[in-house]
Amino acid sequence: MKTQLFAIFLLAVSVLSGGSSANAQKKNALMADFEKTDGKFIEWFNAGKMDSLSALYLETTCMIPDNSPAINNRENVKDYYQELFDNGFRFTEIKSSGYVTGDNIIVERGTWSAIIQDHVQLSGTYLSQWQYTNKQWQIENEMSNVVSY
């Protein structure tokens, strides 16, 4: 009887640890995929690739820039970024300071710095909520503010 109980115990531990190991591997793979996607933002914006940049956003996204009403849907976000770009705005750094993760959601917080027309420096903070859907990470909600000019 003790041998049977011990065997059942070992089987249960094996199944449970195998499941948590698989979950950890899946989470690590999703984070690696997220970090690759997240790193493209500044590259695409500064190159003026607004079609590529806007693809990082869900069709139903909501963005709230500093001192601005909400910008809803991907096309309006693309137009907003195009206007910034056309006015000489360029990011110099976007730095994540932390993540909160769920099954298919990552909330990222961080800081950004930029320059406008090669002489006005800005910096601020942001909060982005990413969702993993259709085998890709996309921004569902985002807000940012300007901290200094």
C-alpha cells in the first residue's frame, strides 16, 4: 500500500512539475517574442514607417497622449504618429522600466526621450498594455505624458 501511494505521489509530482515547466517555457518564449516586437517601435517611427508602426496596434486600440483626448483605432493612431513625424519629432530613447505579465497580456511601463527639429528635447513616461493575439503582440491601450521640455 505504501509503495502504491508513493508511486502515485511521484506520478503527481512529475505531472505537476512537467506542467509548470511547460508553462515557464511558453512564458519565456512569449516574452522573447514580445521583446523583439517592442524593440521595433523606435526603429520604425524614426524611419517614418507608419504602416509598420501602426501594425503594432490592435484595430480597436485606444491611445491617450499627454494633454490630448483619446485616440481610438489603429488608423487614427497612425495619423497621429505621422503628424508627429512630419513636425520633426524623433525618439532618442524608449526604455522599459518594468512589466506586469498575465497569460496573454503584458503591461509595460517606462520612459521615453525625444527631440523635435534637432533642438528641442522632451522626455516622458508611458504605460502600454499589450495583448498576444493571432500569434503576435499588439498594443491594446497606451498612455503617455511629457515630464520635461
